[in-house]
Amino acid sequence: MARKAAHGGLMAGKSKVLTAVASLYLVYTLVPLVWLVINATKSQAALFDSPGLWFGGSFALFANIAETFTYDDGIFLRWLGNTLLYVVAGAGGATLLATAAGYGLAKYRFAGRRAVFAVILGAIAIPGTALAVPTFLMFSAMGLTNTPWAVITPSLVSPFGLYLIWVYAADAVPDELIESARIDGAGEIRIFFSVALRLLVPGIVTVALFAVVSTWNNYFLPLIMINEPRWYPLTVGLNQWSGQGRGAGAEPIYHLVITGSLLTIIPLVAAFLLLQRFWQSGLSAGSVKQ
């Protein structure tokens, strides 16, 4: 009994420590978001006249949103459209390519498969910043810099997403199910779209979310590839607004930068809330014969 009591006390102590650590992490995560929401309700003057984590004298959120959308002939909406284009074409294409390639590597045996595996692991280990200059020189030689293709094309390659689908498909799609479909006369393409995709939905959603977040928050690649503000994504555009407040005689618009940043994260939060249900869906949905 004494040993059980001691074990119970030890577990209770560990639980309290873990709860405290989780609470600190939660506070650390939420404080920047709370600061962003609070300061988006302030005017330019109130940003410097009130505490950072408390509201100003007047509620200017809706006025800030309206000014953000209309400032400089509505360039923010143009940047938002560019970002959506890069996400739909880049992240969407990366998800499709990673899904098809990962499924193929997981379910087909061919010469050089181990070499492909080594190349993928090596690609994951290389940071994107190390490839920025070679990528810029290559696209500059092809005349694609300062165009949307300079951002979309590199975004189509997702070594981590390919590896994730590869590992996931190896267990999520039973070989017996594929063989049964072949016996029934289904071709490989039909098997992929009618059977495999249904089983891979949770993995596909995970890869899609990683790709969407990566493309939506991409800053360095568009910064070096694009010079014209009309092709900027939100990340580069908001940084340009932030730079307007520096230097003698500059007119800062930090209230628009903060409001724009708040508007920028709303689509990502919505994407996570809408797609999280797919993670909880059954992994055997595609095994039911239609």
C-alpha cells in the first residue's frame, strides 16, 4: 500500500509539473495573438499612448480594416489575391504531386527506389535559404523572375510532404485491397483515385496544411524573386508598409500593418478549423465497395 501511495504521489507531482509547463506554453503562444488583436483596435496615435496589452481610448478596429482595404488604391486586396494564387497553385500542386509520388513509392517496387529515398531525405535536410540564391540565378536565366511563376514553381516541390505520404500510404493502403481491385479489373489510375485517395485523406490534409502554411507565410523567396509591388504576397507587402515608418519625414502606418497582420492570419485559422475533422475521419472509408 505504501508503495502504491508513493507511486500515486509521484504521478500526481508529474501531472502538476506537466500542467504547469503546458500552461506556460499556452500563455507564451497566446500572448502575441492577444497583443495583435488588442492593438488592431487602436488608431495610429493610440499605439504609442496606451499599454501594449490593453485597449486604447477609442475602438478603431473597423476603421482600421476599412483603411487597410482602401490604402494606396486597395493594394492590400491585390496582395491578398496574389497570396491566394500562390497558395492554390503552389500548395495545391505540391499536395497533389506529393500524394501521387508518395503513393507510387510506397506501393510499387522498381530499380533505384533506395536512391530516391536517399535523395528525398537529403532534400528534407537542406534548408530552403541555402537554395535561395541558386534558385534565383536559375529563374533569372530563364527570365521568370518578377513573375508569379518564380514563387509558384518552387512551391510545387515538397520533399517532406512526399516523404510523409510515402510513410503514411505504406500502412494506410493495404496491399490486399489493391490486389482485390486489380482482380476486379480496375486499372492503376482508377485504383489510385477510387480507393487510395479515400484512405489517404488524413495524410493528404496534413500535407496540404503544411504546404498552405508554408506558402502563405513564405517571405524570403518572394522577397528575392519579385520587385514589383503588384506581385507581392501579403508577407512582403506588409513588410514594405512597415518600412514606410522609418527615416526622416516618414509617415508611419503601423496601425495598418497590425490590422493587416490580423487579417492575414484569419484564413489560416479558418483552414485549420475546417480541415481538422478530416484527421478524425475513418481510415478505412475507401475499403467499402461502392
